[in-house]
Amino acid sequence: MSELQGRVLEFNDLDAQRRQLGGRIDDAIGRVLEHGRFIMGPEVAELEAELARIAGVNYAVACASGTDALLMALMAWQIGPGHAVFVPSFTFAATAEVVSLLGATPVFVDVETETFNMSVTSLKRALASLAQPLVPKAIIAVDMFGLPADYDAIEDVASQEGLLVLADSAQSFGARRNGKRAGSLAEMTTTSFFPAKPLGCYGDGGAIFTDDEELASTLRSLRVHGQGKNKYDTVRIGINGRLDTIQAAILLQKLTIFEAEIATRQTVAERYGSHLEDIVRVPRLPAGTTSAWAQYTIVLEERDAVAHDLKAAGIPTAVYYPKGLHQQRPYSAYPTDPMGLSTTERLTRQVLSLPMHPYLDEGTQTHIIGEVRDAVERNRS
Ligand SMILES: *Cc1c(COP(=O)(O)O)cnc(C)c1O
């Protein structure tokens, strides 16, 4: 272990992935430079076909980011002023931001301790307490840290109340629930190709998944300023939400090793779990689910002291998320579950994400595990 002492490790090792792919990324970028179709070039359609095949849906629409994917999905459903959209508070700002941008009202719901995902009990309370004149319209479930939310329970509530369900699978592309892939678990699903996500490009990117042909065609129109029959026929208000051809070419190369990477992330997660479960709370996958392990997040009361000691030992950690969205100033006036969001608030004080990527070798991981155990024991009185 001595050669690791005094070295600062990677939290997410994108260099190792690039070495694994050899010259293939450079070659793929070179081909785009040659053909010169930088906007909506052939690699974009090729990527969309590949993404749809992996997710097991009819349509994948590539776009400029995970945030644009969420925005375009809500635009396709014509979400706007007067509409309430239920979102977990324990998530990245983008999930609620798009609701506010469209003039609709995000309603913040608590999460479950075990899964970090939306609590259906809290969702029901938030729905029951919704004040006039807001009209409940949609639920955005987030697959936190790579684990799909409980779409069966969420769909039960949604169908009783006539709500739409959007899956924010920015962190979970590649994960499964009851044999089905993220992308096929809700009426529409969005994902992100931000570099640090399980499937990341070398810039911004995203995609939307659906089985509905009409939605897919609306999304394609929204992506190019609401275009109709051609570029100068405008049939709705849209955005510039296209994915660059170069990013599509990079993603096509990364997809060739993606399944193997997801399998290795699972091995890394299992090693953490078996060596840490006796001293901290470790993530547990509900029956029938797999995770894309965007993050490996432990829960412990001594979080800040342990993070401090790990940093001193050269081990990077991260806190996702240090505040619930309902605790952030721009979102603090929106409605919440009337019973409060106590799990979200406790998790923001206790979560700690450890280095997680498919190139984390066993020796390095053993070193990390040893340092985590030492730091927890040192700080636990
Ligand atoms: C990363 C992320 C997004 C936003 O994706 P971008 O590609 O960065 O716009 C949205 N929701 C969640 C839960 C995310 O983790």
C-alpha cells in the first residue's frame, strides 16, 4: 500500500478510460473533421439508434444537455403557469430549474433513506395538500446515484391522479428495474452525457427516450427552434437543443465499452459494500434493481470529520448534495410536503460519496477502504 501513501487519487478517472479506448476517440473525432457535418451529422442519428436499442424504447432524441432534455420533455407536455410538478428536494438543481423556467411550480417531496429516491408517502402528502389554484400535472422522479426510482409505486399514484411521469435518469443510464432499462421505465425519460455521468461525452450532451412517436416528433421539432416541414417553417416555440456531431461520435466509441464499465462499477460497489457495511450505512439495491453507480454514497454521522481526514490522506470525496433544493434561496418559497423534508435535511448532513469509476483497481480500493475505516474509528467517540 506504501506507493499509494501521499498520492492524491482520482474521484472519477476519465484518463484511464481514454487510455482504455486507445486512439479510437481521436479517430472518431478526425472522421467528423473530415466530413464536416458538425451540426446533426450522421453520427447523431447513429447514436440515437444505438441509445434506443440499449434502453429498449422506440425513440431516443439526442440533445445538448441533461437540462435541455428535461426542459424539452416538459415543453412537449406543454407544462406551464398554474401547473404543479412534484420533484424530490434531494437532487441537482436542474430537476426543479426547468419547471420554474417554464413558469410552473415545483413542489418539493422528501426521499427515502435507503434508496435516496422519491418517497411515495411524501409524494401523496404533497399532492393531498396542494393549494388552489395550482393544478397537479406531472411528477419528475430522479434515479439518484444511478438507482432507478420506484416507478411502479409512482405510476400508481400518477394514474390515480391523472399525472404524467418523467424519469430524470441523468445518473442512471445503463441501470435496470425488473428487467427493463432506464429509458423505458416512464412515459418519457431524460439522461445526461455530462463528462462525469456513467455515460459521459467530452462536453455537454443529453437525450430523451420515449415509445410515443408523436412525442418523439415534437421533441425533434423543439430541438430545432420548433421547426416544422423545414428550417424556415416554425410550428411551435422551441430552443436550440442539438447535440454536437463530435459529441455523438465520442459517445459511439464510449458505448462500445459501456456495458463492461457498468459491470465493473458493480464489482467496485460490492467491494465497498462488503468492507464498509459494518461501520457505515452503505447503499442497498432493492430486489429487481441494478444501479449504474454514478456515485457510491455512504451515510454517517461523522461525515465532515471523515471527509476532512480522507482529504488529508489524498482521498477525494464529494457531498451530493450539501442542501436540499427547498433549502436553496431561489427555491425556498415553493410548496413542499406539509410534514417537512426531514430525510432530505438529514442526508445533506450525512452523505459522503467515495471515489467510484470502472478503473478503480482492487489495490487502490483496499487502500481507500482502509483509510475510510480508520477515519470513521478515529472520529467516532
Ligand atoms: C447531471 C444532472 C442533470 C443535468 O444534466 P446536465 O447534462 O449537466 O445538464 C439533471 N438531473 C440530475 C439528477 C443530474 O444529476
